[in-house]
Amino acid sequence: MSSLFPVYARWDLSIEEGKGAWVKDSEGRQYLDFISGIAVCSLGHQYQPVKDAVAAQLEKVWHVSNLFGIRLQEEAARLITDHSFADAVFFCSSGAEANEAAIKLARKHTGKGRIATFAQSFHGRTFATMAATGQEKVRTGYGEMLPSFEYLPYNDLSALDGLTGSGYAAIMLEVVQGEGGVVPGTAAFLKKAEETCRRLGCLLIVDEVQTGIGRTGKLFAHEGLLQPDIVTSAKGLGNGFPAGAMLGKKELIPSFQPGSHGSTFGGNPLAMAAVKAVLETVLAPGFLENVKLAGSHFIQQLKAELGHLPIVKDIRGKGMMIGIECTGPVAELITELREKGLLVLPAGEKVIRLLPPINCTEEERGTALTIMKEVLGVHSKLNV
């Protein structure tokens, strides 16, 4: 009997090694990893610059607490503020923590309580972020939720028109709903959400935990689409090292002064060494453009090779965040893909989600496509 609480529906597979886009299980079998720790190891396993940065910091100091100045925090934060809308950064250890910070800051700054989020959204599993999540299955069984959240249909402009009153602290959204099925927000919807925030006098929080740090071919997916007040980040921020961040405009700084918030492990030197190395990589000239172009090409290849199959309903995404919507449940397909050596994961019941390393090679994408053609092709014939 395991000594762990069984909160995860784990596969019967134990990964022991990883390098780049490839992992090896406890029996020595190799797999092409297009899960990347659920968009965490975005630069691949054992990415050398991150490995070197953390190894070097291991020889210096691991943790001192935020009682002290931490040079690497300042340097990592400056990389973010120099390349984004933000003027200030709060570092933490996860996406849920980042979203908790965003919720607290929005309420404290505005003095208001209500926050509108969206159906099928996912913002975390802590109590506030669970309440913010627009999926009933995530909230069920824990008694009364925090009453300050309401859930609107995603990509529905009329629902935004229906928001009225002066009690809103924020609208909180994802540019692409990851757990909700890899559903991109339309440009019209995103613009309407921002306009609604201005009309209501509330803040716009953009959850970029899954979409950020190059996943969609931009540092943050909202760029060119939205002007947020707060953005949250995690997952790919540390490439496997626990790290999260909340980004905000300078107008919000007075609302988060000493004692307002904190994180024991947030911004520790080891995490910041990893974060700085990740940011230096993705911000290097041409890197993000390459991700954007490679992702667009991969999506077009998937549409050309799989889009005609009877079991494929839609193929969509941005950059290296891709969903293949099928006509039925995908659990069996994902199992068979795994047996063929390709690791992918679901996004809801009917969507296969692809989250490869954003720097994966054309050959690796071709290998994944070949495996998917075989498995989905066989199932299409069986379902004719």
C-alpha cells in the first residue's frame, strides 16, 4: 500500500530519466514527451543553461528568506518588467500561489469583493483559486465556496454586457483555456473583457500560468490582444523548478506593502537561478519567433494529416499549446499513443492536448505526427 494520499489518477508508469524531449521509464523504455510536466519543462528535461545555473547556485546559498535582499530576484524581475507591461513582480512557488496573490491584490486595491471568471476555466486547487475555477467537479465536496466568484460563458460577448454594478474587483480570464479544452479566446471576446473592466472600474487579471513564458510563441499570450492590470505565471517559468510570479502595474504597488502578502519559498535563490536562465533563453533574439513559426507549421501539419479523419472534430491552438478535439472520449487514444511511445494528455473528455517542449525539433514533431496518424487512423477506420 502506498504511503501517499491518492489524490492523483496516476498512470502505471514511472519516469526515471529525461533529456530534452525524451524520457525513460523504470524499465528502460523511451517515450517522446509531449506533456512536458504539463507545460512545465518547456525547454526540455535537463536543459543545460538551467542545469548549469542551478548547479552554480547550489555552491553558494539555497535559502535565506525574504528578510534579506536577493540579487537574483531583482535580476529576474527586471528581465520580466523590461519585456512586459509590468512594473513590479511578486515571486512565489506555483500557479495557484500566483493566482491567490492576484485575487488578494485586486480586492485590496479596489476595496471591492466580486470577481467574474469563466466556465471551464482553471485557476488552481487552493480554496480561493478553486472557487475561482469554473468547473463544478473541482469545487464539489468542500462545502460552501467563497461567494464572491461568478462564472460566465467563455467567448460570450453578451455575458460580459450583462455585468453591472460597482462591486467588481476584477475579471479573471485565460487567453487560452488549457484545462478547459485548449480553447483560445477570440480577439473580440478578449477586447470586450478589457472594455468591461474599464466600464465597471475593476481590474483585468490574466492567468498565464499555462500560456506564458513562450508557450504560445510570445513571452505572454495576451501580448497584442489585451492590456492587463495583473498577470500570473508559473509552470514554464522555472522549467521544472518550482516557481511562480504575479506581475502588476505600478499603480498597484501601494496596495502590496510589507505585511500585505508573502511566500516562504517564493523567490529563493535556487528558483531564481532557474527562472533567470529560462528568461534569458526565451528572450534571446529570434527564440520566440521560432516557437511561433514552428507551432504554426506544426498545427498546419496536424490539420493536413489528421483533420480529415472521421474521429477528429477540430485542431486548434497557439504556438506549442495544441488541442485535437475528437468526436468521443480520448482516454483510450491517449493510452494507445503512450503504448506507441508518445506521451500526451487530455484537456477535458474529448480533447488530446499537446504540450511539447517549445524548443523541440522538427524531427521530434514529425515522430509525434507519425504516431498520431497511426493510432487515430486505426480508430477512424473502426468507427466508420
